[in-house]
Amino acid sequence: RPAPARAASTGLVTGRVVSAATGEPLGGATVALAGDATTATIAGDDGRFALAGVPSGVVAVEVRRLGYAPRVVPDVPVSPGKPAELRVALEPAAARLTAVSVRPSYFPGPTAAGGVVSTQRFSAEEVRRAPGIQEDVIRAVSVLPGVGVTTAGRNDLVVRGGAPFENLFVVDDVEVPNLNHFGSQGSTGGPVSIIPIDFVAEASLSAGGFGVRDGDRVASVTRVRLREGTPARVATELNLSATGAGAIVEGPLGGRGSFLAGVRRSYLDLLFRAAGFGFVPAYTDVTVKGVVRPGARDELSLLVIGARGTVTFNDESAENRFENSRVVAPSQDQYVAGLGWRRTLGRGVVTTTLGRTWTRYRTAQRDSASPPQTIFRADTEEGETSLRVDATVRASERLEVEGGAIVEGATGVRYDVRLPGALRRDAAGAPRPLAVDTTFDAWRAGAYAQGALDVHPRLRATLGVRLDRWAFLGGATRVSPRGALAWRLDDASSLTLAGGRYVQAPPLIWLAGDAANPARLRPFRADQAVLGWQRLVRPDVRVQLEGYAKRYADYPARVFRPRAVLQPAGFDDATNDIPFGLEPLAPAATGRAVGVEGLVQKKLSEVPVYGLVSASLNRTRFTGLDGVTSRGAFDAPVIVNGLLGWRPNARWELSGRVRGASGLPVTPFVLAGPEAGRLDFTRWNAGGRLPTFFTLDVRADRRWTLGRTQLIAYLDVQNATGRQNVSGLRWDPRRGAPEADAGLGVLPSIGVNWEF
């Protein structure tokens, strides 16, 4: 490669090399551009390295160290104005289960992935470039096996038939109840994440079989690790997308750390008003992260995310008032804060995290009168403070031990709710109005211990136990044993088996739905087993096949709806169903889910093509209080996802994404009589299925380098075929009949990132 061409437009790649098992820095590691040994540098005793003169664009970095499996990190974006910062975790060679070849793998090993089965990870660049995700990190993982489809306009994760409230979200070791603007209270989904996508370093999804470190969720764990600011020099980024604009600044902090700060403001309100829409949302968020390493063994970090989302209405026309009357309007203020201390030991690491989350929801629905009158209102506050300690020690070359504890208090939880009897009826159709104005505290605690032993060079066994206690559920205490076996069949393939018990408490707002709920409800559980096989066809291509089975018990059943269980996602209209679990509930439902999933994934390498294809066959059934077994609310027998991208050179990138799924089951409406227009819960999920969901998203990226700056522009066309996917049925009182709630057609958007 001619030297002048490299010097004309180059950037800097810095970072740290650490052990995936213990987190300790790995000095002496060799770091180079993949396939170019002339660029090699050696990491210092603190694991830090710097590669200068790296060509602008997207490169791959190869890391090697004696005693560890070599690793290639693909998709490293390099800009002349903003240094790239990496954290590379290497697997100890003795713990490697997927390969023994000295060829570097493009896929992390089981320790770095956070589990041995059902865990997939996306790098920052893989998240950024994904078509059709609307700058949302949660949507980026929705193409993974076992993740179902709810509504195109939301990012609810439905994992292996479980409801969205069964998912755990963790940001830099802080558990976050809902990571979205306009999030659904009591659940985890929403229209758009509060985390700007340019802050993301890595995102992973564990769809089942995860270890005892994570508790109080039964379906999945999504971890989002935010990147550190560059310690090399101050850098700035301005970005403009179809929905908003933002700015990010980062740089060194006192010579021993770095900072990263950004602000984002949507202009959806301007677009919606200009288009004459009656429903007008707007949001703003601010994110700050700082990291300081006062010594070789200590790392201190601070994270603060603040967000505000508001909804206003344009009620000038009768049509707007009618459409607005069919929408629950959520305005929301929230923040997430975390203070972390990470200390590396000789053969391990201890992490202490103090976290705080707080959200105020102001939710209302009005009628179509002039002026509109409020028919449902909920003004609530939920705040949680948590302290957790996690430790990992490599006791010997064959044994790794983990342990930790968490204490979490939701103090000053407040619910002020008014729900008229016309919107809250019992099984006989009698009105049961709800008026609640209450404040209470809710505490929980958990502890875990786990050991992973290489019982044979080809076999690793993991065994752990978790203990959880919920003071707000009468001191309910549960023990959750979990275990896994991983057997390396040959140099490129492995077989894994994992299973155990997973336990979760009901969301706090469900306690306010009836005076008897706090004493009646208790934690529900899901016993799971996962069997998986994977093979590295080549270092950048992996094939995976998994089968799973889940059995639910003590699941919340709906007393007013004896055939139904409570599996909410987003509540769009309080006139169709009782919102937010504000009703009597009983821990008496049972359920089961089974499925088979396949995955083929190729990472970007010297072959400039990347992609992912996944397919799932699933079946989910639940049994309510009346003893009748029905389809689960998110039962989708077939789910297919595909993503394909091509990067022909350093300037251009073309990609596309396809998603398809069987239509979700439908609860039909009562069509005649005094109950016409209400959902017929005697036929819960027995009214057929919605039409098959299908969407095609395409994207083109283009990079320009201008001196010490880089400009990245993209065109993203969502739903390029124009198919109007139906997300549900709703009642039209003017026609006296149900109608399809269909999404938008083709939705093109453009974006620009300017780095300097």
C-alpha cells in the first residue's frame, strides 16, 4: 500500500486489551490491522495500545497474545477527526470451547459473550449500519433468532413467546426498567430508545439459558455497553437524522481518563404539525459518561442519562379529535445514573455499581367531544436505587468462580390513577371503577454463586444457584438453580446444554390495580432447557442450531378475564382493554413454549460481504383461571429474518434487511348487543390471526474524508415494498365494526454524521 495514500487520510485506533475471564489488563498483546503485520504495535502493561496512520474508513484489527485465543475485531470505523476507542477481550486458551486453531476468530468465545448458549452480540458498527432500525439499539437486536414481531412502530422484544415485560435491560451494569421515550409502564418497550446509537460500543441479547448473575426476569437479558470517549484528543460529532438532530463531544479527562457527552432533540413535532397530524410527539435526551483510571488496577466510571418526552394534541378538526380519542397519550420524564468502581485482582476482578433510575409518567386518554374530556388518567412515579457487587476469580487454569449480590429499593413509588367503570368491567360486565392515590416502598435483594470447571479439555461444566427475596411480596423468597454443559466435538464445532429456574416479580404498577393484589400476587417462574449446536465453518462464518422448552407457573391470570393471562406490550387504547394491569390478578396461570431456531452469520472480513439469516419455529400456549388452554398473545409459529450487506470499498456500503413472521393471534370483538365494540375475552386469542408480517428495509452509506474531518451520509428506506402490515384490530364506533390497525407504507429517511 503506497505510503502517500495512507498519509493523505489516516486516523488513530486506541484501546485496551483485557482478559475476557477476569477483566484484568493484558500487557504484551500484539495489535495490528488484520492481514498487515507491518502495522503491529505492543500493548503496554496496562493493556493500552495505539495504532497510528490507520487508513480512514472501516478496518479490522487483529489481537494476539501467548496463552490466549487470537481475535479479529471487524467493523472498526476510523476517522481522521475522531480516534476510534476499542476494548478487546481475549479468551484464555484453556477455556476455549469452539476452536483450537491458531487462526483468529471473528466471534467471541463463551466467556466474552456472557454465557454458553443463546447469546449473540453486535458491535457498535453493526448496530449503527443496520437497515430500518431508526437509530435504535433495541431494534438492532430484533433480527436475532427467537425474537418475534409486535408492531413496526415499536421496539418491544418478544423473546421465545415471552411478553416484553419478561426482558431485562442492563446499561453499563445498571438495570433499567424501561429504556425508551414514551415507554409502556409495566413493560419494557416503546417507540424509540433514549440512548443515542453513536454512544453504543456493544449490544448483546441472551435469549435463554443465561447464568445466575441475572435475576428477576424469565425471558431474556439485553446488555448495552456504552463506549468510552477517546483519551487521545477532543473530538466532535454532529448528526442529523429523519427524526432529530444531535451533537457529541468527547476527549481526555485529566490525563487518566476520558469523557463523552451528547444531546439529542427530535423534530417530530415540527413534521407532525406540518403534516396536520393530531398526535404530536417530541423528545429530548442528554447522555454523559466519564471514565477515570487512577491506577493500573482501578477504574471509576460515571453515567448519567436524562430524557423528556411530551405528547400534545391538535384538536382543531373533528377528524383529529376522533383519532386522538383512540390513543393513550404518554408524556414522560426520566433519568438513569450509575457510578461504578472496577478493581482488577491478580486473577480476577470486582465490580461495584451504584445505580439510580427514575421515571414520571403522565398518561391520559380523552374523548372526541369539543372540547375533549379526559376519560382515563394516570400520574405515576417510579424510582429505584440499587447497589450491586460482582466478582469473578480464576481460581486455577481449570476453574472460574463468580459471585455477587444486589440490593434494590423502589422508594416513594406513587400511583394516582382514575379509570371509570365503563373502561373497567368484571367478568359479568359490571362496571368496576378504579380510583387510586397511593405511595409505597418496594425492596428486593438477590445473591448468586457460580463455578465453571473444565472437567476435560473438551468439556466445561457450569453450575450456579441464585437466591432472591422480594419484601413487597410478603417476603417471598425463591431459590433458582441453573447449570450448563459445553462439549467441544472437534476443532470447529461444539454442543451445549443449559437449563434451570428463572423467577420474576410482577411489575409494581400491577400492585395498584386492586387492593388485594399486593397480598395475592407472588413471583412467577419459568423452568427452561436449551440444547444448542454451533460450528465455525470458517473464522468469519458461524452456523448455529438451538432447541428450547419453557414451562411457566404462577403466571398472572386476569380475574375479570378468566380465560386470559396478562401479557401486555404497549397499550394504545384504554377503551379496548384495561390498561397497565390495573385489575385484580391471581398467580394461577400456567404456560409452555417450545421452539427450534437456526442461525447463519457471516462477519465482515477480507471477503467484503456480511450477513445474518435466522429462522424460528415456535409454539406458545397458556392456561387461565377457567382451565382452558389458549394461544399465547405472542405465539408466532414461524419467524424469519435476513440481513445482507456489501462494502465494495472504503467509501460505499449497501445493505438490506428482511423480516417475516406469522400473524399474531387475535381476540375478536363482540359485534352486536350492549357489549358491541368490546373484546370478547371468552375467546381470548381465538379469533384467527393477523395477516403475515413482512417488511424489507434497504440502506446505502457513503463516506467522505475532508482533511481532518469525515462525513457519513446514508439513505434508509423502511418497508421498501410498501406493504401495510397490520399490528392489530381496533373498533370503529362510527361504522360499528372492527378495522385493521395498519402501519405506514414506504418510509424513506436520510441522515448525516459529521466527525471532526
